[in-house]
Amino acid sequence: MRRLLVVALLLASASCSKDSSTNPTASLEGTWNLSTINGASLPFLLQELDLQATTPTPRVELLSDQIIATGVGTFIETATARVTDATGAFTVPFTDKGTWVLSGTTITFHFDSDGSSGTGSLNGNSFTIGESGFASVYVKQ
């Protein structure tokens, strides 16, 4: 009798784990690295160098971007850009933080630095954010 109970419990636990794998609970918690912007890998050219303009503009390339999302709805973003102007090239670190909300597969980020928001879609181990004409794909580390 005891052996049948053990077998029944094993079968029940196996069926429970099978159910949970086919219907997982989505979560944004973890470390996410920017993989592509508009389908192009990094570094991504954000602005081209133009020394002939009335107000010269530097070349700006995004080298990296990472979002670390906590389980309590906050995040920290760290990025690095390379800026090239008439005097040379230098890297610029960037940090922001804020909150995130996940509703189904829709993610909304609220950035503390400027009060802006970005909305995207979670798809397994990646999510895509559409903001300012860019489609940025982040992959879970």
C-alpha cells in the first residue's frame, strides 16, 4: 500500500510539473542585454558625425545596454556609448532606473531620469521595446 502511495505521489508531481512547463508564469526578473536595434547588432549608430553643419554634431554609437529587473517591479539600466567629434573619440557611461509593469506579455518601463515610458512585448527569453522609432531586442542573460 505504501509503495502505491509513493508511485501515485510521483505521478502526481510529474503531471504537475508537466502542466507548469506548458503554462509558465511570465517574469521579467533577471539580467537582460541589448542584442539588436532595428535588426542590427551593436555597436549601433545613433547619430552620424557632421562637422559641416551649422552646429557640428558628433558621431554617437551605442556600444552596450543592460537592464537588470528585480522581482518587485524596479530596474536599473546601464549603457555605454562612444562619441566621436573633431577632437577624437571617448566613451560615455549612462545609468538610469525606474519601474516596470508586466501585464500578460506587455511590458511598460517608466524611466526616472526624464519621466518617459517605453512599452514592449515579452517573448520567452527576449523582449522588444519600441521607443523613438527604434525596435530594441533584449535577451535574458
